[in-house]
Amino acid sequence: MAIENLRDENLLRFYDGIREQVEADRNFRHKFMTGSSVKQNAAALREEIIKRRLHHAPIEWVEIGDGLELGLKVKK
């Protein structure tokens, strides 16, 4: 299904799921949610969220020690 066809609540649910998984990976030092495909999916979802003017907490990517990029918890 195309992102454009998702209902607002599903779009936000998918995006928040990625954000929460990235945060969990950061907390447990895993590398599962840091690949380029995850970032591309998150970026595509975020583009659609912005286009629809929906409220969301962005994923902040940061590079740490060994070059691994992880998301940081967003202050609300």
C-alpha cells in the first residue's frame, strides 16, 4: 500500500513505531533499526506527515563512537 493511501492514524502509528524501536535500540546498544532502509522509510513517512500537517515527534539521528547512527529520544 502506498504511503499516500494510509489513514492519518496509521501513518503516525508506523512512524512512531520506528521512532520507538530506534530509541529501544539506542537504550540496549543494538544495531537493528539503523540501516539505510529504515531511515528511508522513516523519511518517506515523515514527508507525508509534514504534507498533511500532522503533529509528530521527529526522529533525531546521531553518530556515536563506532560510526553507528542511532536515534535519540525526543523531548516532548
